[in-house]
Amino acid sequence: MSDTLKERRRLLIATSSAGAVAAAATAVPFIASLTPSERARAAGAPVEADVGKLAPGEMMTVEWRGKPVWIVRRTPEMVAGLEAHEDRLADPASGEAQQPDYAANRHRSINPEYLVVIGICTHLGCSPSEKFTTGAASGIAADWPGGFFCPCHGSIFDLAGRVFRSQPAPTNLEIPPHKWLSASLVLIGEDDATA
């Protein structure tokens, strides 16, 4: 093989290698651009939440569309107590469209054990606080069943996010679209077509 052919072969290999490196360098940002940005997620892209370590009676908060979304793992007693005070609620059957159809039930959720709710009061947009302690120890009332209290104007909600009668808040807390991907993973921001 002549020296000229060897030179051409080296040049061809070097050019091919440089082209492969350039193609890889171009592909990486392109592939990365296909995943939602932080800005897109804040604008409404679905958000996953792992509730595997959430103990019964505990609450966690995740952010979706710039709003706090509370996930409460209710105890069997909390779920059973939802029926006892329905005569004191403004909308106990969730007739007002503050939730997807699959959450228009007494527990306002797909899975009665878990409440997924937007943590913003429907009165003026304040963020209520959790008041899971029942009775007089709650500081609300001797017959308090547990739930949420909005400190801005005193609205109270039960453990399904349903507003009590004669409160400043006009409607129940909003339930976001969501679906369960597994027993411990919930996707907030996408409806469950199977529920």
C-alpha cells in the first residue's frame, strides 16, 4: 500500500471520528430537550410522589403548577369518621365540581386511604394548616373530627377537604387530577381513566 493511500485512510478515520464526536455532542442536548424543563413542570407537567414512607395519619406536600398538593394517608378511623359529621358540611356529597368525577365520593379520592388535595383555601387563597387532632385538644371545638383550619378567616375543612357550613370558604378544597402508578406512587396532574 502506498504512502498516499495510508495518508488518505488516516485522514478518513480522523474525519469519521471527529464527525462521530460532533454527532454525539449534538445528540445529548437534543435528547435532554425532550424531557420537561423545570419551567414546564411548574406550568403543569405531571408530578410523581412516592408515598411509600408515609405513615398512617401523616401528610406530605408536593408542588404542582406552583400550588401545594397535600397527600394525607388516613387511618381507618379517619376514613370511618367521614360519615359522622356530614350533616354539618356545606357540600357533603361533593356536588360542586371541585374534583374529578372519580373523586366525587364521601372520601373524595380514588383510594380511601389517601387524600390528594390542593392545599389552598377556596375563600381567598390562603394555605390552611393540618389539624388532625380531634376534640377539644385541637383548639377548634370539643366535637372537632379532625381536618384542616385556615388561619386567615377561620374556614374549616374535614379530612376529605369538605368545607363545614357557615364558613367563609364557599366550596370544598380542590382535588387535582391524579392517578396511581403503583401502590406507593401517585402521579399528580393526569386523570385516571380507569377509576
